[in-house]
Amino acid sequence: MQPTAQKLHTSIPYQEKIPLLVVSPYRDDSSAVSKILQNPCWRIDHAANLEDAGKRLHDKVASVVLCEKELPDGSWKDLLSVLRDLPMIPSVVVISRHANDDLWADVLSSGGYDVLSKPFDRRELVRVIGMAWRQSYAKNLAKPRQMGSVLAQAAAG
């Protein structure tokens, strides 16, 4: 099994860098994710707010988006609305210092993938992001005409 597949807890082979976007007004969130995912298979990008995230997601593909619960110009729910217009929809993981069962239920019922508490637990972050990527990859395989161009775009990014 490839090291990438092992690290992601999945047997899906993937040859390109996996695009991950962290949407948070706190730059430390991106830094923490980068330190935990010390693997060259990830291409981690950061957006400080909803507007910036929308621009980045329309310009580049993301397989997984980690989004702070509250943003300066909206919330994770607003981000889900932005994603609905994209040809390839990433899995969304909400991050919050105040994660609880109510937030988790709201995220799942609204179409998000999961919730991660901050500060991040190394094992949980790797597990959740790996599984979110697996879901995104499998979900988007159903769109074969777009997948080739999306993978090419991700590799070029």
C-alpha cells in the first residue's frame, strides 16, 4: 500500500497532491493542520473568510474543506451554499473550540461531513480528514467527465 493511502486510512490510490482548504480567520488553524499533516501528498491552502474561500474554491479544486464555525462574513452554513454551485463538491469539516453534539447533528443534517474540536487532536484530525477525502473522492468519481480536468487542475495548483 502506498504511504499516502496508509496515512489517509484508505486503500484508494491517488497520485496527485490532495487539495485541502482551511477557512478560518485564525492563521494558526492552517499552521496546526500543516504541522499535523506533515505529508507531501497534501496541498494546504488558507482562506481567512467566506469571500476569500469562495474565490479560491471557484479558481481551484479542494477535496476537503475545514471551516471555522463562525467567520467574519458568515458561517460554515454559508460556505455550504457556496459549494453547491461547484462542479466538484468537497467534503466539509467544521472546526470549533465549542464543538458539541448539537453542532455535530446540525453539520451532518446540513450536508457537512464532520466536526473537529480545537485544539486539534493529531490522530482525530488525520482520521477525519482522511475519511472526508475518501468520501469526496468516491462521491466525485460519479462525475467521470469532470474528474480528469479536475485532477489536472489539482496537480497544476
